[in-house]
Amino acid sequence: MKHTPETVVLVNCGCNEIQTIARGVRAEHIYSMVMPYTVSVERVLEENPQAVIFCADEPAADRIARFDSVNVPKLISCDAAEIVQFCKEKANCTGSWRMEKFIDEAVEDIRKQVGSETVVLGLSGGVDSSVVAALIHRAIGDQLTCVFVNHGLLRKNEPEMVQEVFQRNFKMNLVYVDASERFLTKLEGVDEPEKKRKIIGKEFIDVFAETAKKINAPFLGQGTIYPDILESIPLDGNPASVIKSHHNVGGLPEDLHFKLVEPVERLFKNEVREVGRLLGLPSEMLDRHPFPGPSLGVRHVGAIKRDTLAMLREADAIVTEELLRSGWYAKTWQTFAIFVPVKTVGMKDGKRTYDHVVAIRSINSVDAVTAEVVQLPWELLFKMADRIVREVDGVNRVVYDITQKPPGTIEWE
Ligand code: XMP
């Protein structure tokens, strides 16, 4: 990334839209970096910027006076359109930043960093870790070993898809750990949401750490992305933290002593997806809805049992299948099924049933902080409900969650 010719530094002087602005500049193929106003002048100069933009409507004079000695075009603005235009017209940026080039440079950087040593990476099947795996693999091939932990709470066909893509297509070293029984046993009888999350998180770290110890690699590949870093930099915090205050290793035992390889730490999510596409990852993997770390564990209300978890997995697969078929998948942020541990009376094939409830939730959001309920067409909802009650044994009723966030959260637990 240091080779990038045209860098625009955005000095955040208290602008709420800073990430949107940074993404907007990048959309013009101009590489932008965000730094808090407390950053040192030397740090800004290190990037050899083509322009410096102070993002605020009216920044306090002392927040910008220090930068007088930086001899490049400067602007005070919080207006995305004005900034897009300024970079091109006043700062003469040509817009030469391309993902193809990013990949070449990242590959070179990874090779330099890792040398002849080895890297271990925890693959979740999500976008970030998948793209990082493909990128590191492009750089160092068999020196990378990926670990995929099946905690028993994955969606239908998820373990198969991850193995298909990485083991069979990319021919990566992939250690597949089926720890389902271990997780499900630990979760038996636990119905409190926070306890469930803690158990899943702790077991995950334990299983990954046990496996990583055996692999004994000095480097850990991580799917840290730019928003993770930006959100961890305090606006008026210690300038030293500007470079790198963030890391995702949280929770891994200290004796593992990993050195980190984080090749997409300066990319936004849409850029990570583009890198993934260029590296040949399938859209099925790159364009998936966000999925919570604790997986189906937080979509199965109450204590998880193997048979009711299987009901949820089937119902969720039906919801996704119908959503894709109808063209609504790409129009929603998240749409999924929830298992509700309530039994109600119904009828099937002329006989009385006394079975469980599945809820469907569909929301749109920009940042997951607030969310609006999506008004899915009734025909689509009827189709989902009809298939769920016919095809999923143990479920005889489907309801639609029409709660906005707030007051509801997106997930039920
Ligand atoms: P809530 O339920 O808090 O969810 O409205 C907001 C967004 O975060 C996702 N989510 C999680 N993601 N680990 C994650 O990686 C978690 O524990 C977790 N809990 C919720 C959720 O799917 C939604 O997109």
C-alpha cells in the first residue's frame, strides 16, 4: 500500500460522515486514508499525500494550524461532492488506484513479511477471512494453512461449501475440525443468550488455539478491515495509536505469540469483495448477508437441542432459497429464520399437530445500528411459510417479525 502514488489524507476534525467520504474518494480510484486531527505532521508527510482535507464544517483553528507546513493542496470540507471534485481539479489526482494493483502490491508485501515461514488462518466462511485466505494463498501457496472449525451451528451446506472452494478449487492446506459435538454438549440446557454467546466464543478460541498450536506457525492471518481500525481510533486519542491500535486476536492465549498478517486492513468491505472476485471466489461466498459470529446459536431461542437446531437449519435454508429465487436476496441486508421454542396446535394431513414456531425476519440497514423491517411480498412469505410447515418436521406455524430496530435488535438473542 505504501507504493500507492496518489494518497489523499482525510484529517478527521469531527465529521460524522468520515467513512462515507473516505469511501467516496476511493470510488473515484483515489486512495484515501483517515487520520484523527491529533495526528502528527510527520505521520501525514510519511504518506506523501497529494492533498490533505480537514473534514469538518468549521474545524477549530488549533486543529488545523499545525499543518501549515504541509505543502500540498488543502481543503476544509465535510461535503463529499466538493471533496471528489477538489481531488481531481485542484490536487490533480488522476484516479489510478486499482484493485488489480492492490493485489499485486499486497502479494509482494506478504511475501516480504513472511519470507520462508508459515501462516495459520482461521477461516469462518465469511467474506473477510475468505478473501484474506485467497490473497495470502496467492502470495505464499502451501506456506499457508487454514483452519475451519465446524461448531455445529453453521447453516445448511456451509462446511461443504468452504471445503469445496478452498480445498478442491484453490487446493489450499485446509484443516477441517468437526467440533460440533463438543460445542453442542457444552451448550446443553443453557438458555441465557449471553451465556450461550460466551460458551460459543470461548470454545471457538480453545479449538482454534489447540489446532494452531499443532500447526506451529509464527504468523496469524487475519481479516481485519478498515472500519475495524477506524472505529478503534479515538478522534482525540493518542496520535501513536493512529498507525495501529486495533487487532482482532482478542482472546487467543498469549503463549501463541503470533505475528499478524492483515493484508486487507486498509480496505472497506466493498473493496474486500472486489479483491475476492478478482481472486476467483464465488459470489455465493462474497455476496452473502452478514452472519453473526455465534451463528445459528443466536437464532435458536433458548436452550439448543440437536433436533430443534436441525429444524432451524432446514427452515433457514428454505428462506434463503426462496429469497434467492425471487430476486429479493440482494435487496435486503439480512433475512433469516428464527426458531421459537413455543408449541402451538395445528393440523397436517387431517391430523392434529402440536409443534414449534419459526419466525422470519427481514431487515434493511446501512450500518446495523438501526434497521427497518422489509415489506417482503405476501406471495413470497406465503411460499416460505408453506414450504417450512410442509418440509420441516416439528414446525407447524410461521410468523413474520415486524419489529424495527430500535426497539428490537436484529438478532433475537
Ligand atoms: P443486533 O442483533 O445487535 O445485530 O441488532 C447487529 C448486527 O450484528 C450482527 N451480530 C453479530 N455479529 N457477532 C457478530 O459477528 C455477534 O455476536 C453478533 N451479534 C449480532 C447481526 O447479525 C447484525 O448484522
